[in-house]
Amino acid sequence: MIFDIKKDLFTLFQKQNIVLSLSYRQIMGEQLAEGLAYTTPLMVGLIDTLLSNLNMMAYNLLQNSIDEAKGAARVHLIAERHATDPLKKEMFRHAGDEMRHSRLFAKMIANTGYEYEEVPDTKEIERATNAVLEFDDDLYAFICRVHSIEIRSWVMLRHYLYILGKYPNENVRAMIPIFEEILDDEIRHVVYTGKWVNKWLEENGSLASTLSECVAHTNRETWHDVSSMANYMVTADRNSDEVPKDFARLTAGRWERTEQT
Ligand SMILES: [Fe+2]
Ligand SMILES: [Fe+2]
């Protein structure tokens, strides 16, 4: 199932009675166009394949758990350093949500029949948090970036839900309400970050190119993720009893890659 994310995004704001600026509409209209990595059939097929066996599913849940913890740490750090109320409050709530998601993803690993040792490496999370320093002097750019990532999370979770809905295994289907709960939060994150970005765009036109670049960047980054996911298939031991330990290989990405542009 392929989503028309541009249309869905505009409708979402309309339902919240948020009037979108022309600038926001134009940028998102251009950037959320066809061929966006996370709306391609290729991505749906990859997720379908990744979830096609319980070992890979466990691995994927663990990865998500780590990514969410990293996201929480970054949002919290930037809120603490740079934001003022009411944005600060919203960002703290956001960080709390992502931390809860991290725990939920980790907990769902049990539904696959696999176990995990302690979600590892505070070091990895610490490293990712430090990578955020790149945004340290620019709250606006940070929120633009987060906005583009939340849109992607929203779409990706809908792909997961669609695929999980087809799964015959009852324990796996039991994850669906938890995914739905996480999806509700991600939608809220899309809305509040979008609300701020939209407001700032009206006050300061120079943010337009930042937002545009952030969405384009998230798209490029997602193509990297697609290739990492495909690469994982090369080495995945689909019959192993253990969740692979070297998940860092796949999770190292996201924000760290930001530094390269
Ligand atoms: Fe999340
Ligand atoms: Fe989120």
C-alpha cells in the first residue's frame, strides 16, 4: 500500500485547524513528491521481507528501540539548551514519548519468541547525542530536521501496520495495538513540529531553504537505509536462534550521517 503523504499531511493539518502558509505548502509540495524513498514500493517490499521471519523481526524491533532512545536523547538535549516555553514543554513531552517507544519496541521482542540482553550501549546513544551538536546553535534547523524525520516515522509505521495486519501469527498480531499507540504519538510529533515550522516560515522566509534541505536530506538518508536493509539480507542468518548482536551496523546511521553533508 503506497500513501500519498503530501495529501495526508495537508489533511492532517486541516483537521487540526492549522492554516498552512503558502511557503510550507510549496516546499512540502516539491519535496514530498513521487519517488520519496519511504513511499516507494521498494521500501514496502523491504519491510515485508524484513518482517517475513521472526528472527529478522526481532532484530528490527531492537533497532527501532535503539533509534527511539537516540531520538529521545537528542530532543531532550536541544530542548534543555535552547528552547523556551511553550516549545520547550512540547519537546520534553516529545522526548518522553520517544523514550516510551524505545521501551515498547524492546518489550515487543518477546512477541517474536526471541529474547534480548539489555538494550546495549549507552555509549552508542551518547555518541548519537553528541552528533546533535551540529545543530547546537540552531533550534530552527533542528526542528525542521525533526519534522522531516517525524513525517518519515509516520509513513514507516503505517507500512509496518499494513504488513503486520497480514501476519497469521497471533503473537505478532498482538503487537498491532502497540504500533497503533506509537503511531498516534508520531502523528502528534508531526503536527507540533509542523506547527512551529509553519509559524517560523511566516516570520522568516530564509528558513524555507533549511526546511527544503532537511526534507531532501531525510530522503537521501532513507535511501541509505534502504541499502543498509538490503545489505543486512546478505548476512542475516534467518535461522539463527539469537538476535544478532552487531545491530550497531544497521543503527549507526540516521543522525551520524547528517554530519557528512
Ligand atoms: Fe517514536
Ligand atoms: Fe516521533
